[in-house]
Amino acid sequence: MKEVKSPKKPLIYYYGIVLLVLILFNMIVSPLLMKRQVTEVDYGTFMSMIEEKNIGRVQVEDSQIIFTDKDNTVIYKTGAMDDPGLTERLYNSGATFTRDIEETMSPVLSILLTVILPMLIFFGLGQYMSKKLMEQAGGKNSMAFGMGKSNAKIYVQSTEGIHFSDVAGEDEAKENLAEIVDYLHNPGRYTEAGAAMPKGVLLAGPPGTGKTMLAKAVAGEANVPFFSISGSEFVEMFVGMGASKVRDLFKQAKEKAPCIVFIDEIDAIGKKRDGQLDGNDEREQTLNQLLTEMDGFEGNNGVIILAATNRPESLDPALTRPGRFDRRIPVELPDLKGREAILKVHARKIKAADDVDLHTIARMASGASGAELANIINEAALRAVRNGRVIVNQADLEESIEVVIAGYQKKNALLSDKEKRVVAYHEIGHALVAAMQTNSAPVQKITIIPRTSGALGYTMQVEQGDKYLLTKEEIENKIATYTGGRAAEEIVFDEITTGASNDIEQATKLARAMITRYGMSEEFDMVAMETVNNQYLGGDSSLTCSAETQKEIDKKVVELVKSQHEKARKILSDNREKLDELAMFLYEKETITGEEFMEILNGKDGDKA
């Protein structure tokens, strides 16, 4: 889309010019004017004036002597000479002599140069700049010379605009927004039925799911002007500027109706008002103005307000109530079908080989957002180019997933023979515990090649489909799988390493969630001990219980992880021969597939796997 944005300069720019002129005047012009009042004479004239007692004040310096006549009306200057009797002659002449005499000038001239002239220059330039700015603004009285004008970007629809066909994986969101497009095309249908379109539509979801792209697609489908502005752009240093920008934005939108106004990251100005005064209520004034503007126009005037946020729970209730943002559309992470559709959209940009299976790639990229899937396609194309090809094959796509998950391979990271064996047993420990449990996801790939993320190896498990519910047994199996690497180290080497740090963190997180959030503890039953904040931004949690209860929770977490650790040790001990065989195979090849892993495992215990 084409962006049309008029440049403008802030008020501080023009006042800075005035200030610079004043500084230069006081530094250069004023001293020069004062210097012009000093008359330079020879030393003989100075001696004659002393003898005639026509001398007033004298300042003796190392290189020069500055003196005045008896009436102090004229200032003279002469060079310093070696004159031992000068002090006595000055005393006899009645002169006042000191080494700190000040240059004097006419009081009227002093006031004129230091006060009146700078004020005239300041106000003269100020009036001139004001007149010019008013002329540029078309005679309109713009607040603070344009500082309160909205800097929203206006995208005019072009033939290359974004449409719904360019957005995949969010069918429910597109279906909701398609109604907005239909209203902008045929408002009469809704008016006849007495229906009014929502004034505001809030798009909420994790980063990278396509909220901004969906908003642009609505404008592209409706073929109407699209105003785009970030919430942080409303917040200014001067109080009241943000509110003025809101007024100007809505004024422009009404003039160009029908149109769409998109406010990205609206939580920057729409946070809940807590009533605390911090000395600068600019954000609150901006929010109040936004609420007022949304109440000030009818729902059927053709202006649709779209907003996006990653933190919907932080928004002020007055902003999300019906009548303002009437409709909330979740833009969640795509499911398996959605991921495949997104991959197909982005795969249009590359030349893919016939063996490419996007369904498999979509299964391997479980939990990825639309932006991450686009990055996976791009990384695959880059890998093909690095290998001297223009056709992207399946191996490129699979490797690109590993790049996004674990980083690039570290070519120069050489493990010692012992470290390599430890890593091999560690990863086979994860894979073997996962494979020997009924409800664990099948192993897709195992590698002991170090990655730039810091991982010395990893085991990739891929679910056959999306899972929306996890049973208690499935979570316990996940915890056991996380502890499988450390258990293998203990059984084979009778020692432990730092390689299990991430496994310990993930296992502890799952165990704590079972007790505090999922109600999977007999002692606490269905009591929530923890709340989740910012579910779309990592889901930070905080305990909501007493200190005594926290101690009990910590005790239960330790017991749960410890019991699953023992289960993993037992699985590996019962299958020690397979553990050794698989570890040595991985040690030699460094990377093995899930099929190779299962072939060795099924050589003896195929019924268990």
C-alpha cells in the first residue's frame, strides 16, 4: 500500500533558532559594540593626563593599562611600561587605581543592547514564525503549531494491497471481519434491518499471529482508506498533546468515511486507570479523549475502529465495554490445519521440490505462530541458496525448523570423546523413556550436533495431531521424559552433568502447574493456588496462597518430580541393552531419524513401543 504522510517540524525547532540567534548576539555582537567605546592612546598621553590630574579610574594589567578621564566619560587604553614611580604619581593625581576596574558604558546603551534589543528580536521572530506556520496550516488554528496533529499513516488501497487470501490459519477471525467488509460495501442492508455495526473491534492474541495483517486485509477487501497508528505515538512529553492527536485522528477519519482506523498496541494508552497520580496524567487524558471520541460518532457513519493488543487483560473496562469495543476477536496460534494453510501461502514465494510435504512440516512446527512459519519458509530458501540450489526440498524445510527451534549448527564446536558419549546417552535416555510410555509423542529425530542456542543435542517429538487436553498421566509421562536424560547419565556413568538444566526447568514447571493450576493434587483438590498473567506474552504466574501453603506446594512438586525420575530410571534399567545399542549408534552417526530409532528398538521389544 502507498503511504501518504505530510512532513512537519515541531515548535521547539523554531524556538531553537531564536535562542541560537540570541546566544550568538550576546557572544559576538555585544562584546564588539563594547570594544568600540575604548580609545587607544600612547603612554605619553597617559603620563600627560596624570600630570594634568585629568584622570579618574585606572586598571593596571600585565600587558595593558585601561583608564578613564576625570569625569569617567571616555575609556582609554595603552600598553604597559616599566614605570617604577607610576603608583606614587597616580596617588598624587587623585586617581582611583585598582586591578579590577570594570568597563563602563552608557546605562541607556547597556539596557538597549542587553534587554530591549534581544526582546525585540525574540518577539519579532516569534511573530514571523507564527504567521508562516498559520499560512502553511491553511489558516487553521492548530494546537501548538501542529504538535497536536495526528501522525497516523494513511494507506491508500492499491492493486498490490493485502486481501483475505493472503491471510491463512485464522478462519474464525476472517469470518468475523468479513461481516465488517460486507457492511462497508452494503451499509443499506444493515440499516434496513435496524442493525448497527460494532464501533470497535479488538484483535487479541500472541505476537506474530497476524493481527496487523488482518486489519490491513479488511481495508484491502473493503477498498477504503486505512489509518494506521501505534498506541505509543499518542503519548507525548507535553500534557494534552495525545488527546489533541486523538481528536485530529477522528476528525480526519470522519472526513474520509467510510474508512478504517487501526490502533496497534492499544494497551500503550488503554491501560486500567488505578487512580494514582504520578505527576503526569498524559496517558489518562489520552484514554479519556479516546473514550469520548468513540461515544461521539454513530455506529453507522462508516468509520470502523480496529485495535490490536497482546495484553487484553490490562485494558481499562471502560474501553472494552459494549458501545466502544463491541467485539473481541481472538487471534490465536494456528492449529495443524491452519499451520499447513499458512505454509502454503508463504510457499508461493519459493520454488518447492515435488517431494515437499507441508503437512509433515506443519506437524513438526507445533506451537509456531504465523510469523515463525514465514521465517521457516524463508530459512529453507536461504539454505537452498547456500547449497547452490534454487529449488527448496524437504530436507531444507526440516532443517529450517531446527534452526528456528534450536539455532544453527555450530561447525567449530568439537566435543571431547567422553562428552560426546555423555550427550549421546543423555538424548537416547529422553527418546527411550518417551518411546516406552504409551501416551508419549513418537520420536521424530535425535541429534548430538551442538546448536547456537547452547544445546549440545536434542530429541524432537512430534504429535500426530493437535492436542487440546492433557490427562494427568500424559503430563506425568512428559515429566518422566524430561528426567530421562539425567537418569541415563546416572545409570551409565554413575555421575551427573550440567546438561539437564533445561530439562529440570521444564519438568519443575509442569509439576508445579499440575498442583497449583490444574487441580491434580489430592491434597489441594480443585483449589487454584496460582494465577497466570500476560497469557499471550509468556504466561508469567504468581502464587496466591499463604507462606505455609507455598511450603506444602514445594514439597509436593519435589515428590512428583522425584517419583517420575525414579520411573525413568526403572525404564532405562529394564532396557539397558537397547540403551547402549541406541547410544552407540547415535554416537557414530550423530543424527538419527525416528524410523532408525524405532527399527533398533523394535528388534527386540516391538510390542512395547
